[in-house]
Amino acid sequence: MAELATSIRVLIVRDDSEDVEVTIHELRRADFQPVWLRVDTESEYIARLAWRPDVILADCNVPLLGAPRALELLRQRHLDSIPFIVLSEAACEDAALAMLDEGAADYLLKDRLARLGPAVKRALAEPKLRDDLRRAEQSLRASDVRFSSFMNNSQTLAFIKDPEGRILYINNTCEQIWGMTLADCFGKTNRQLWPSEVADRLGANDTAVIERDESSQLVEEVSLRNGRTVPMLTFRFPFADGDGRRLLGGVSVDISEQVRTQKALSAALAAKELLLKEVHHRVKNNLQIISSLLSMQADSLQDLAAARALHDSQERVQCMALIHERLHLDAEPDRLDFREYAAKLARDLFYSYGVNSDRIRLRFELEPISLGLNQAIPCGLILNELLTNSLKYAFPNERANAREAEILVKLSWAGGESVKLTVADNGVGLPAAFDWKDSQTLGLRIMTILGRQLDGTVRREAGAGTVFSLTFPRTLLPEGAPVPAQTLN
């Protein structure tokens, strides 16, 4: 498909109409669709410049307005952007060449007008190329100014090095911290700027990024010009310049305040943990005193039922004291490894009831699960009640010698963040008609109340003897959160 002709406005400075027809013909042959005006006097020329032609074709030999004068008038009116092409006789070629130095776009000999079309195309393209180049240069200068202004006003230290470690750029912050200008350190390596120990460390960090071709993030000690060193978080990264040359870039941020804050927080946390451990220690001591008083009171009673009730209460207090003892010993004073606690509580109860391990076996299936104090205490009390019931009632005397007698304590995940605690024995079991939920015994009532506090469910499950389970969602307290008090409502 033929290309569409390009419409242009042409101002022709010639006095011969026949020559104008030849000129227009050549333009049309070059796929131009010219709209043209011819002038041959200075006044007409000046008036037609307001028409803003796309190109001016001027003959050197017009008596009243030659090409030199036409070009001069064009420049006086600051219309240099309009392409000006000189049409010359061979005898005037030197004058035409001189006009090229004055701003003419091109010149043609009249007997070689076949070049007119390409010359016009080139002349029309040159202003656009010049404008594009000027805009590109302006954009580049603006980009350089933005980059320099941004980098030199940033509080972040920034540098660029070549693969050999020579410095190519530093910003003003580097100058302020290092006490050296870019001129002082341009092209120099770490060994030429720093003591050998510092230079080796910085050089190793630079080399690692270049060799691995991957970014790094390190905390480094940077020397200030006043002799003080500050911790800086430094990001190094490889990149390529416009010529494809691999370079090393880096930015560093002063983290002195963050380091001071971290140390203060660590000290405060250590003090808080120490205080919390001391609180657990004192609570444990107080609970043990209460436990001892209950035990002494039980021993002084003649009423066996009352003594047994006090003994049960003493065991519950001891159960809570054991939790505070474990928290006092653990690394996290607000988290309890319930697996270890459950095993210790079960063994203590076996010892308290004088159970012979050859007669009743204690078996564990415990997964590592940590609980906050607000859940550990009610869960521990429920475990205490379930184990106590099994030790009291599961194996009456006639079965005490049965070597298969067993109590199982199981701690496991029940899906998601739910915890399941199971106590099972293979003893005589509960009577078929017994409804434990309606029981008025204190132990079973305690289990129901504490299960609700945990937002959990206590169930009796099928098994060879008696099987109870507690399922509840685990919730860990956030760091520093207060532990809510537990009450039996």
C-alpha cells in the first residue's frame, strides 16, 4: 500500500515562476503534498513568516531578497527552528556554504534538484532530533540534580565501589561521618583509607557481595572522625551501570538509638523475669505453708471423713504450689511445660497415696505443650481430681495385686490449637447408673467449674475402666500481659 503524502507548508523565495513549478514537482515526487507561497521582496517575506512555514527554500540570486538576507531576517525574528534550505548556482556555492555556518539547514545546486526531497526530509527531522536531544539532556540534568539532592540530604550513608573495592561515589553523610570528601577518597580502596583491621573486615563484606552476586545485610561498627564508633546497619547490593559494568552499592543507617533501646528492653525484660520468678517462688512457699497447715490439721482430727476432706484440699493446694515451683525453675516464668508438670504431679500423687508401682503401673503419653498460668492452674487441678479418683476408687483391695492394673495420663493436640488431657484407668469403672454431671461430690463439681473457666469440655469416654477427658482451646498470653486470677465460682 502506497504511503500517504506528507502535507507541508513551503515558503519559496524565488522570482521565477517556472523554477517554482520544478521545485514543487520535486517535492511531490518525494511524497510531499506541499502548500506553498512564493515571495521575492523583503516586505512580502516578513509578512509571510507569520504563516509559520514548515520549510523555507531561498534562491541566492533573487534581486530584491537574496538567501543571505532572508536567513538574516529569519534569525532576527528568532525563527531559527524553521529549516532554511539555500538554492544556489554553482558560481555562488561558496556563499551557500557560508550560510550553513550561519544556521542554514542545507544547500542545493539548482541543477541538482533531485536531491530536494531527501534534503527537505532531513531538514524537517533535524529540529525534532535536536528537540528530543535537548529534552533528553534536560531530563538527564534534572535526574542528576534530583539524585544529588536526594542523596546529599539523606541521613543515610551511601557509597558506590567498583569490583576492586575502589570508591566511585559517596554522599554528604559519608563525608560528615568519615571526615573525607569524595575527592579525598575517589578511586581509593579500603586499605588506603582505614586501619588494616577495619579495612580487612569491610573488604571481606564487600567481596562476599560481589562474588556471590547477592545482597547482604550486616550490623557494622563504623568509625567517626571524632574517634567514636557507632553501630550501622549496612545493606550491600550488586548492580550494573549503563555500560553493563558490575558495581557494588551500599547504604548504612545509624542504629545507635535502636541498640540502646534494645539493651534497655533486654535489661527490663530480665528484671521482669527475675521479679516474676521471685513472685512464683514466694507464692509457692506460701502455698506450701498452707498445705502443711492443712496436713497438720487433718492429722489432728479424729473424724476420718473430715481428715480426708482436709487431705484432699491439701493435695489441691500442693497441685497449685507445684505449678509455681515449675514456673520459678523454667526459663519462661509465664509459660509452663505442661508435659513435665503432668508427669511430676502424677508421680507425686502416687507417692502421696503410697502406691506400689509393682501393683499399679503409671503410663504417660505426653506431647510437649506449653500453657500460660491462667490455663495451667485449672488444667492442673482437673488432672489432680482425675488422678485422685482413679487412685481412690479404680482398684479396690481385691484387685490391688493385679499386675495389669494401669493408669494412663495422656496429653495431646486435638486439632488446631485445642488441647486434650485424658486420664484413663482399667479399674472397676463407675456404676452404670452413675451420672457424674449431677454428682454433688466436691471433686466432680470442681472439674465442671474449671472446665467452664477453660472454655473446654469434660467428657466421660468409653473404656475398660474409667476414662475422662478435658478438651479446651489453648491461649497463650502476650508478652507482659497480666495473669488473671483464678476463682472457683
